[in-house]
Amino acid sequence: MFGQPFFIPSALIALFSLPLIFGWIPRQSIYGVRTPKTLSSDEIWYPANRFAGVVLLVSSFIYLAAAWTIPNTTTVTNIGFALWLIHLGAFALPLIVSLLLIRSYVQTL
């Protein structure tokens, strides 16, 4: 599983989402969901970042589950590229959906 193409980015996203979930990141302009709305108050900052952390963690786990179940063999070029595209989709699609969910959630706050 560690040799899967997007394992490291997915693991890093999962790791960086944990401080957001636990509310360990104070309001600032470097790390977290940074919009004018979230930076305006702690009452918006913490719920927005907690939601973002949970959604990104789920997104990472979706890819990690796919990486665990889908082999990554590069013995045959066409099959290797097709598997890489499957891994790309399993990594990128949940991440894009997560970002859209975060955006819509922040707008409702």
C-alpha cells in the first residue's frame, strides 16, 4: 500500500486534518479554511475548520481504502497507466467533492 501513487499526499491530508478537527489551530492566515468570513470571528473559524477537517479526513480514508484494495502493478504499460488513472480518480474525486462541501458549508455560516 505504501507504494501506491497518492499514498503520501493522502496520508499528509489526513494528518493535517486532525488539528483542524480537534480545534487546535487558532484563527490566523496560514493554516485552515481562510476566507474573510472565517477570519472574522472564532465562532465561525472553529466550526468551519472542524467541518473541513472531518470532510478531508473522510476523503483521505476513501483513497486509502481504494489504495488498499486496488493493486498498483506497472508490469504492463497500458494496464499500469490505467491503474494509475483509477488511483488518480480515487484520490482527486473525493478531494474535489470535499472542497465543494467545505465551500458550501462556509457559505451557510
